[in-house]
Amino acid sequence: MPHITVAPLAGLLALVAVPLALPISAPAQARSVDQQMMMMPSERIEQRCNARAMGEVGRANKALHPDELVAYAYADPVIKGWSIKAPGGAVRSGATWYHIAYECETAHEGLDVTRFRFTLGAAIPTSEWSGHYLVAP
């Protein structure tokens, strides 16, 4: 993956600290855990935290309905232990990509999110999409 300099996030929309993950049904949780345990720990952490980020963005701003997140769009995420910092991500809602940065801590081998914060930034111009792994819906 090429190294890309992080662009400053203009027009910040939200900075949120959130509690523990929401519960899901026991059968769905068992299937999810089995599938996630087959992933490398770093992939599992990134996937869990990306999913949490999309959910939190949608809950924080009812006008947004995130359906895709690229944690490495503008800068590589850094994983240390069971935590990830994604300072240069992008999240898509509808036909618009937005800058996002998040910090996420997990427990139980990356299966449970225990701490999460994010900052949502400005919309990303269409002209930048192809250079940052961003695709149209």
C-alpha cells in the first residue's frame, strides 16, 4: 500500500466517546464469533472497529447512512495490541465520502469494542476518490 500524506480534516462534524458494544442475539453472535476468529487478529480488530464506526456515524447524524468505510484511505491505520488508530479513513453515506478518524480499543481477542472515539470531517471531492481507494456506490 503506498504511503499517502494525511490531508487536514476541515469542517469537523462530531467527536464522540461511546460505551460498550450493543448486544446481539445468541445464535447470531455465535456465528459472528466463529467467522471472526478465522481472521488474522489485525483484520478482526479493523473490521470490528470499522463496523462500530459506521454505526456510530449513523447514530450521531440521522441524515447519514454509512455503508462502507476505508480505514486506510488517507493514512495507514496503526494497530498496537488490541487497539487501532485510523487517522485517515473515509466513510461513505449514499453517494458521498467523508473524512473520518477514529480510535478503537477492543478486548476478548478483538471481538468486543470497549472504547471508541471518532471525528467526522468534510465531504471528500469526487476528484480524490480514485487515488484513495474510494468507489462510487
